[in-house]
Amino acid sequence: MTLRVNQRRTTVPDYRASLEAAGFAARPVGRHGFILERPVAVDALPGFREGLVSIRMRERNAPPNCLILRHGSCVLDACAAPGGKTAHLLESTDLDLLALDIDAARTQRIEENLQRLGLAATVRVADCSAVEHCGTAGHSTPFWPTSLLGFRRGASSPRYQDTAPRAISGVLR
């Protein structure tokens, strides 16, 4: 079980102390994460409900590190539900982020996760098959399809897969 510390609400050393105080053995992974020795219910994690930490597949912690983000960058996260990548991007930088998903129930999950973590983004139900529908028309836009980066269906290494516009994340400006 991999955890990502919400940099906006706590520090990695402080969260590690919380884990140790609660009796959880964990080892660091990446700059903002831990791998628990044994999986536990999320309610048992210190500060989970307060937004101090998120559960995240280890290989999915990379997208924010693959994008060059500046304060105020406009970012599109298509196929965004349940919001882990969206949250990770917002935890690292102040962004103008548009999170899209084709399923209304799943977009509700994005909003719930952002609220728990104390983050804000524009969340919309949309099919991003037509890029113009997503508000990206007229932009010279570098996109990094999540499938190309290997962050789809649990993939842990980069590989070329289906690159339909529904699976894109990128910096718009």
C-alpha cells in the first residue's frame, strides 16, 4: 500500500512520525511517499480523513514529475477520475486545472477527493474525444497521453498504447 503525503497540509517527516506513533511500519518511496509494510483500512491511517495523505499506486506518482509546471499553469487532466493525479498535480503547484471525466458519478469522486485534501479545480463531465469541447481549441498544446507514460491500467513502465484524446494530461499554457 503506497501513500502520498499532501504537501499542502503536512510534511513528509511529520507524517512519518504520525505513522510511527500509530504503529505502522513504512519505508519512504519517492519524495512524498511511503510504502506501508502491511495494507490497512484507510480509516486507520493517521490524518486520512483530514486530507494529510492519499492512497496511490506507486507507478502513478510520476505524472506531476513528467510535466514542467509553473505557478498558474493551465492544465487539462482528461479521464481524471477518481482524482488522484489531479490532486497530486495541485499538491505540488498552484494551477488552473480542468479535470474531465465522461462519467458523472466518477466526477463526483474527483470533487470529494479534492474537498478532503483541501484542493480546488474545475471539474466537468465531458467526453474529450473532440478536443474543442474541452476548451483547448486555438492552443499550441503539448500533451502527454497518460497511456504513453505508462500510467494506464496499472502499467509501471512507459509503453505505447491507445492514445485516444480521452486519456490525456498536459500543460495548456
